[in-house]
Amino acid sequence: MVKEVETLIKLGYQVKVICCFYQEWAREFDQEIVNRNKDVYIYCGGDPVNEKLSYYKTRLRQKTSWRLFNYTKAFGISENAISRTHTEALATARSIKTDLYIAHNLGALPAAVMAAKFNGAKVGYDAEDMHSGQFKTKTEKGYLLNKFIEEKYFPHTNYFTAASPLIAQHYKQAYPYLNPIVINNVFPRIDLPVESKIHVTQPLKLFWFSQTIGVERGIENIIGAMTLITKQAELHLLGNCSDEDKLMITDLAKYNHLATDQIHFHQPIAPDELFKFAARFDIGMATETAPNLNRDICLTNKIFTYIQTGLAIIASDTQAQRLFLEQYPATGSLYQKEDITSLANCILEYAQNPEKLLQTKQMNYQLGQTQLNWENESKIFRRIIESQESG
């Protein structure tokens, strides 16, 4: 979303972003983004530190709506069940007369559609995930709520973008009237020193990151694979990690006879700092385990971060990652997602062939500089926006 906002500002559009408190650990980094364009961002719905009353009132309303969703979908119950700040966001959005409202998640879509209808404007929707695909069964309440919101509000969108080809394909299958356009979650080009040699005497450095470090993300498989390779390797994990999950990971490493200095935890850092930080490693790990359809078909920002920072990629064979590696086979290796030996073989291939590792890293960096970057992908976004002006 931030990339689209800053692109629109550069193109001369007047932009406002209606947003809300997410998690405490992200507050500092969110503020850095806000500080770049202070007049753009409008917070609503309070927070647990400075605006406690508003925050807990909205939480209570969402919990109540969630329970009432069992009995009725009317009276704003569904909209307030899927978003803690639906009512506040809608009130703010209606007060801002504009030509186009863009929703960047399913919780924001009802407010965008209602405000657009009130002000005679258009609506865009950016699907970074397939929200109705985030559940293991179709009987789960979360699935029923997400599906209801999709069915009710998707028909009112004027354009629809998706962050992976398979999200676009699956949404098209589910809602044939949609015409999703793929905008990959790539990043602006960044100048980084290009590595000229691999230091073979040093441990192979594996890198994995996400907002949250936890289970069902493939970390357990990486640790298991590290025990099967002869070359010393380090696993660096970046993200917010609970004490419970950290203990689980370190205990698993000990159980697999890894040394304590083979697992490193790093605190979350600002998005702008991520690329220089990631560039110090050798291999980016994209180890999604696909516990649901969405995780199987989404193409996470890991892949594009690793390319932009010049890392080789080792990816599990989710549908989306398999499709990407078929399109860009030289960017890395694919392994069978529940097969530790398959993963170990991918790591070992780079460990035993430092020249191949070096060439892959250099080629990925160039791919990020020339093709898979926001400078190119933003042209698609710009054409969509311009089409809304002329349509």
C-alpha cells in the first residue's frame, strides 16, 4: 500500500490514507512511514496506549458483532465483525470527497464501497491475499464472514488487482465477473554492493523473515535440514517472536544437535532497512507450508526481497512458488515442502558449489535492478488509475 500511496503523490494526486493501530511492535515503523507524509495519514479507532477508551470500545464492538454474526448479517454486524474500525473509517471516508477509494484489505472494503456510493466515486480493491482461502474448512465462522463480505462488496468494485497470478486466477474462478490484474509485490530498486566472491571458509548464511516468527512457516523444516548437511550453516530469523515460539525453536535446534550459534533471532526493523540487512546473507528461505489455499497461492514479499537484495532463493513447492520458479528457474531451487531431505539437498547444492551460489546471487540482484522492481510494476498501477479517470 505504501508504494502505491507514494507513487500517487509523486504523480501529483491528492491522497489520504485512513488507517488504524495494528500491533505495538509495529508502531515505531509505522510512524516512520507516516513522518514521510504527515498530512496524508489519518488514524482512527484509538490505540491501547494513548486513546484507550476509543480502542477498547471498538474492540468490544467487534467482539459483539462477531458473536451476533451467528444470528444476523444485517445492521452493520458483518462489517463491524470483520473490521474493528469499520464505523470510524466509514465516517472519515464519507467526509473526504474524492474520485477514487482504494481498499487494501477485506476489512476496509465495506467502508470504501459505502463512502464511494455516498460521494459518487469509484472503488478499487487490492487483493494481497485470497481472504476466503485463509481457512482450512468452509464451515469455519471466519470463512463464512470473509465469503459474505466478498460476495456482498466485490460487485461494487471498479477495478481489482491481485498480488499473485494464482490469487487472480482463483478469484476469477470464484467471481467470474471480476477481471483481476496482477501487480506483483515487488520493491523499488536499491543500490547495494555486489558480492564478488563467496567466502568458503565461513558458514553458509540462511535468511528467513516475516512480521511474525512462529509455527507452520517451515522453520522447523529448515532446522531439520541443517542437521543433514556437512557444511556449517547459520539460520537468521528476523521478525517479532514470542518467548514461547523462541523457546520452541531453540529447543528444536538443541534436539537436532545444532550449536547455539547456528540459530540467530533478529528484532523487527524498519521496512526501508530490511534490504541492506538482508544483503549480508547468502540464501533467502521461502519455506511456506501451505496450511490453507491462500498460503498455497500467494506470492509473498520474501521472494521479491531476496531478489532485490541479491540472495539465492530456496523455496517450498507451493503452487505460487512453483509457478514463479518455472518462470524464473535461475533464481533458485525448489524443494518438496514436507520433505526435509529435499530441502537439505537444495542447501547442500549451494554449499558444495560456491560459484553457482555467487552467480545466482549476482543474477538475482541484476534481475531486481532490470525487471522485477516497483519502477516497472508501478506502470501497471499507473495505467489502472489513469483508466479510472477516463472511464
